[in-house]
Amino acid sequence: MRITRLFVMLLVLLLTASLVAQDNAAKEKYNAGIKARQAKNLAEAEKQFMAATAAFPQYKEAWNELGTVRYELKKLAPAEEALQKAVSVDPSYQAAYKNLGIVQLKAKKCAQAEASFKKSLELKPGDPESQKSLGQIYLEQKLYDKAIEVFQAYNTANPTDAKSHYFLGKAYKEKGDPTNAEKEFQAATKADPKFAEAFLSYANLLYDTKKYPGAVSAYKSAVAADRGMVTAYYGLALSYTKAEQYTEALQAYKDFVKVAEGKPAWKTQVQQVKTDYIPQLEQSLQSGQ
């Protein structure tokens, strides 16, 4: 009987030692993955996190890191799979739900992403990234009233977040409320003076509402923030034309051609500007002199 008990004790000790060794091996691989990620060696980080989960399949942090690294590598399906593993290991793992939602949103899986972000907010009410991302989902689904409600609540707690003001502006614009859209685009550009997309959306709104001098200013700011933003150059030229600033319009069209020429998506506009708009403006200015 004593021999049997001794055997059982030895077996337990051996199993415990094996589990400890396995756990240590997983942690070693996990730490190596963190170092590789910090060094921006994402392929090596993915390899190490995979090894960590292989050594210890219940390692939720390793699954979470593996999912986020795969997301950065643009491997959306494998990223989602890894993050699903993380939340299956621990259904209360808020960070993994948030990351899962981010991956699903990128993959245009709006219903799944909505569920993931709602779970994240259930586990951590008021989580800024989850709340803002939920608003993006509603915007993507054209549920503008819901998007406005979410972004307004978010902005109350985070008044200087330029992207949230930008998204709220887009929601107002799509809903058909240009007044509030204008206010939100202004808030976005004030919060981030280098936010080219916000300046562009603001300029487009001003152009659509026939506020051409304001549109000129906003398009110029968009160009200053992003010298390669072809749409802004084109909008600037059109706005100068509408504002009857023909000398400035001529130069803006020439600048547009320099930036857009050779880009297939702008081939038609470039040709029209070169053969119609520029010659007409040059002729008009010369006859005016």
C-alpha cells in the first residue's frame, strides 16, 4: 500500500514538473515574441507567439498577441481565429474582445464586430476605443442616428479626439445635417491641424453648400497637410473657379495636373483640364488684359 502511495506521489511530482517546464517554455516564447514585436520583426513575433500557444494552449495573452501581430501583418482570418481562441480560453478577457472587434471591423464583418465591441464595453464600460469603433460600425451600416448617439457620448468624455469629431461630422453629413457636420469637421481640424482627411471633408461640405471662399481655405489646408492628396488639388481649382478667382484657379489646375498625371483613376479629369479648362482660363485672362 505504501508503495502505491509513493508511486502516486512520484507521478504527481513528475506531472507537476512537466507542467512547470511547459509553462516556462511558453513564457520564454511569449517574451521572445514581445521583444520581436518591439523590434518590429512581426514575422518572428508571430512565430514565437505560435510556439507559446503550442507549448501552452490555454495561454490567453499569447493568443491575444498572436492575433494582434497577424492583424498588423494583414492576415485577417488567422488574426480573428487567434483572438477567438483568446476569448474562448477566458470569456471575460476584455482586451481580446476589443482586438477581435477591430479585426472584424477591418474585415467588414460588421455584425460580428458590433457584438465583440458590445462585449468589450460590457466588461469595461466606457472603453474609449471600443466605443469609438462601435460608432464606426453604425456609420458603416448607415445607421446615422445610432452613430451620432455613440460619438456624441464619446466626445463628451474625449472632447479633443479629432477622429471622433471627424466621424461624427460624416454621420451628420450623410444624415443631411450640414450645419452640425460643419461644426464637427471644424472641431476635428482644430484638434488636429494636420488631419488632411478632415480638411478635405470640411472643404467638400463647404463646396456643396456653395461657401466657396471657405472651401478654398479648407482645400488649401488639406493640400498643406498632404501634398499628394489629388482630390484636394482638384477641389481647390474648382472652388477658385466658382469664387471667380481665375488667376488662382489657373495655377490650381496646373498644380492638379502635376500631381494627378500618370494616375489611372484621374486620367479623364487630367485630360479635360489640359484640353479644356486650362486653355479656356488662359484665353479668358489674356482677353481680359
